[in-house]
Amino acid sequence: MKPRQRAGAPMTRRRFLGAASVGLGLASGVAACASTKGDIAPKSGRRVVVIGAGWGGATAARYVRMADPSIEVVLLEPGREFVSCPFSNLVLSGLRTMDSLTRPYDRLRDRGIRIINEAATAIEPDTKRVRIGEGYLAYDRLVVAPGIDFLWEQIEGLPAARDTVLHAWKAGPQTVELARQIQSMADGGVFVLTVPPVAYRCPPGPYERVCQVAWYLKKNKPKSKLIVLDANPNIVSKTALFRTAWEAYPNIDYLASNKVIALDTTAKEVRTEFDRVKYDVLNLIPPQRAGAIAVQADLVGADKRWCEVDHVTYESVKHKEIHVIGDATIGLPVPKSGNVANAMGKAAALSIVSLLNGKPVPLMPPGNTCYSWVNDREAIAVVNAYKIENGKVVQIEQKLTPAQSVSVAQRAESWRLSIWSDMLS
Amino acid sequence: MNVRLGVGLVLGILALLALTEEGRAAGPLDNPGFAKVITCSACHGENGNSRTNMMPIIAGLDPAYFKKQIESYATGKRPSPEMEPYAKEIQFLGVDQIAAYFAAQKREPTPIRVTINPALPSTADAIAKGKVASAPCVICHGEKGAGDPARLIPGLAGQAPGYLAQQMLLFKQDTREPDDQLLAAKKAVMRAVPDSQFADLAAYYASLR
């Protein structure tokens, strides 16, 4: 989700994760703490450490401080600025800039949150420490908000090509590079987008991306087409609304139940269970799992992909006093969305503050508001409300907008500004 | 006597200490409403003080008005794909406590100075035109747009302009609470207002303090 460097070095993130997985968080170019041995910041009072400052982690850090400023909060995040995945599909169609998705972390610092621009390299639940290279940070409660990582090896030929085949599924340099490739494609060129099998980050995201790219191509490269290879049997989210929106885009060729199994970058071809498809520009969104640190710290379940948590406190079912939030979780009837990560961040934060103060934990069911842009001026939305029954999150209702409209897009715009403020102000 | 006095003194000191301890621990979570409204801030801002164009400010709302809206959203009388599910979540959490929580929050007027209507002239022009057009609104909402809680008439002063403009349209189209007799007079007024004036009226009321 966070860009490790600016445009021009689009693959830094992957190299970084590779380095992090062998225990060296140095690739971000910020070695202030990674070179520190022993206790990086000795703990004086009660402390919450948060790993990851995306939609969930930033919110959790902020709400711990809001609810009890006597608790120290340390936020570990290699990225220097927040970059939003929601709205990043609009960069691909040229309607928005990366700057419009980027916000500083300064207001969180103003709240007394200590931000360390490093990646956690390991978690030690027994000693209640997070390792950062050679050093460590002690915690009373830990929040793990690592987002997602990719299962490269599930597609033949992808591990070797992962530095050149774009996912653009973490907003940042890859988003900029994919926009550039789409703009440089010849009129008549073929853009191929592959959708991974559920569960993956942002269920409607691939289909919003289809709208945005199709809109751009229709306007600027009318002889081009867009082939969608979907591993799922149908559009995963807002199905009927996207089907209607796509009626405006005859340049879309949508192939359901067509899972990509192999890639040949020399022949510029992807292979599915049924077809071989040639591309000029490829956007391959690989299958996903929880962010690397969650897997490495044994917070994932038997599937080795996602983290099961308590539905009230978001405490891991595998390790006490570690709370996992956002896209890395599984088992709640909620989508992997930014709004849900924000809601989980608040509930986890207030649970932690309650527990550290010896108070009962209130029931705080999540909510989900999710907008998708279907062209340059209209959007659609899905909204989910929940309750907690017998300790489990249960959906009360899901509601869709009746149709795409300018009015929904205006509300999407206000939602964007409001929820970023709820995370970062 | 001395022993009693001593015991009394010690108990008194203990009670004082307990109070001090209580005072130190007092935080937002000591208000049970705080944990119940955390979902709302994603759209409605901190403590219901939305800073955006389309999301209404709900801080300081009269509780009876708030509860009527939640009821209307939940039953679909006030159709909103966003608010219908959330209204049901609020009912699950306890609408009385949530209405009381927002009613107790200090209302901070919107910082938004213009609506997003691209046809709008300058903000000052719009506000001036809106003031002229507001004559029929004043009858119920008052000279300064403060509203009248006793008659479930909300304050408009300092409200988010995009939200105001959208609600005017919904009233005019009679899609907001269609069978509500309390709103019949309001809708009759809105039917006489050309759509082109909504943005000006919204800019005017958003600017009022």
C-alpha cells in the first residue's frame, strides 16, 4: 500500500519485502533503527506498537491516543507518506494524480505517536517484542495491520517475472507505471487484466479498474480492447451494477471462470485453464495472502494465508495480546475494504484501551461503505451494516445504490476526504 | 471519639484519593456513547462535525429529530443506500444513547464555502442570491436558519452545502418521506423553487453562523 520510493524505481517494494523476509529492513534507505542493537526505545509506561500505517493501522494508532493519551503508541511503517488504494484506479484513467491520493503522517506525530520508518522483521509473542533488524521494541499490546502480499508461485512463470509484470494492487509506483503503459499502448493494442480467486483485497476493485481503463481506451484508443480473465465464476461484487455500467464499453471482453495459470513474458501471453491470450499491456493481479509479517509470525491459520481473530477485540486466535486488523483477517462476514480496515482499527484500539485500563470491552460492530467509479463522473456503492451476536459479527443488511449516478460520485468524494481525516488527522 | 474521628479522616482521604484516581482515568471511553458512534466518524467526521461537502454535520442535532431520521432511514421512508443499513446498526446499538451523544456535541459550522455546482458564479454572488431566495425558508427555519427543535425543524446554518442542495432536490421530487404530513408544507415550498436556485440557497445557509 505504501510506495517505498517515488516513480522511477517501481520495484523497490518487492526487493524490500525480499530483504525484510531474511531479516534486514534496510532497503527503504532509512537505517536509523535497523542498525540499532538491543532495545530501540526503552518502555517507560504502557505501550501499544502498531505494525503498518495503512487504513487499519493508522486508524488504530490514532484511536488509542484519542481514547487514552497516557498510552504510548509506536507506529512501524516503512512508507514516508500515506498513499490510498481507494481512488487509485482513477490514476489509471488519468482522472486523478498520485498526489491527490497521498497524505502526510504529520498529524499523527502531532498526537504524540512515534512513527518509525522501518518494517518489523519478526514478532516474539513470548517476550512481547517486535524485532526490527538487530534491535527490538517492547509492547504491552501489539496491532498487526500488514495488508496483503502475493502468492507469486501460484502462476507458472510469474516468480521470475515479478519485477516486470505489474499488479498495481498496492497504490504507489506500480500505479504510475501501469498508467504510463496504458497511455503508451498503441491504438489497437490489447490490455489484459486478470482477477484472482477470492479472497483478495477490495472485491469490487478489479471491476472498477475495468471501467476506468475501458473508459480511457474508448475515449483515447478506440481500436483497443480490454480482455478480463476472471478466476471467479462471475463479477464478485456489485455484479448487476457493473454489468449495466459495462454496457457503455463494447471494448470489454469479459471471460469468467478463466483462471490464469501460466505466464510467458517473451511471447507476451498468459495461459488460463482454457485459453492462451496475447497481450500488449498486462495487469496481472496475483492471488493473495496476509502481509509477510503475519505469515512469518504464525498469525495465519491452517491455510497459511489469512489471520483468524476474535470478532470483538480483533485479538489473534493464535497469539494472546496481538490484534490483527484489516485485509489480513478472515472469518468475519466483511469485505477486505479500506472502510472495514478503518472500522477494525477503531474497535481494536478501543478494545486495547479498555483492556489496559481493566474496563469491559464495548461491542463495536464494523460497517462498510464502498464506492466504485464507473466512468469519469458517476459512481455506484455497496453498504454493509453489522451487529455482534454471541461474540460473532453478523451482517444486518447489505444495500446497493439503485443505479450509477453523479450524486453517488459526489458522496464518494466526500467519503474519501472524511475517512482519510478519520485515519490521519 | 478520637478513634471515630480518625477513622472518619482516613475514610475521607481514601474517598478523595478514589475521586482523584477516577479523575485521572476519565477519558472518552467513560462516555458509553463514544464506543457506539465510532462507525459514524468515517463519513460524518469527528464527533459528527463533518468537514466535507456532501456528508451532513450531525453534531448538536436535536435528539427527537435525530431519532425520527434514523427511523425513516431504517424503514426506507427516507431512502438512502448508505444510511438504511447504518440506521439499523444504530438501532441495534441503541438509538437513544447515540442521539444523546450527538446532541451533546458542539456543532462546528462547515468550512466549505462553495457548492460543487459547476454552473455557480462566485461564492459571494451565490450567497447573495441565496439570501434573496431564502424568504420562504425563513418562515419555518428562522431568520438565521436556526430551526425549531420543538417542531422537528432542523437548523440549516453552517450545514454542509452539497448535502443541503441534495436534500432540497429530494424534497422537491417527494422522494424523502413521501407520506409525511409534517413535510407537506415544506415540499410545497420546494416545488416553487427552480432547481437552479438550490446551489445558491445551499451556499447561503452554509455561510450562516
